[in-house]
Amino acid sequence: MPCHSTPVYSHFHHNISLRLLDCSPSLEPGYVPEDDQFFSNPAKWLGERYTAVEKQLPSHLVMFDPVVQDVMPFIDQHNYSQAAIFFHSHFPEGLAGRTVAVYYR
């Protein structure tokens, strides 16, 4: 999920390590924000950032429901299980779905 979609520490109330998609703007010509790179091909993005080395894989994946189908092969390959689904919006727009899915290893 993009950085602006996640309330982070105000909701977690723990000092934990998180990795959020960066959506910072840039004046650099040709710059493509990380969240745009992810949403253009979620499975490819995950495959390029997280190799088969199990220690590098995140313990949890949190994503909007439209992305789940695209990354299901990654989820299955690395033995993630669904932990929860949370309501997000009655009026989803773009790749932000009605729900947010949480997977864990």
C-alpha cells in the first residue's frame, strides 16, 4: 500500500520495522514513483525485490483487494496465509479496493 494509505505507528502502537511503498514526488525527468512501479506489475515488483532467500521476505504483506489476484502466485510460493481482511471504502477508486487484505508467514 502506498505511504499515504497507511496510518503506520499511530495505529500500530509498537516500534516495528515497516516497509511501505514510496510515493514521494520528484522533479527528476522520467522518475516513476515506487508505488506506480508496484501497481503497474505487482507480481514482478515483488519478485524483483524479494528473492528466494527466506530471511529477506517480509513477515506480513498488506494490500488492497484488487492486487491480491496478481500476487497470489508469490503468496502461494512463499507460504503466506491470509490473516485478515478489513473494510476500506464503499467507493473504491483505481487500485484502492473495497477491502485491505493481510497475509502472514
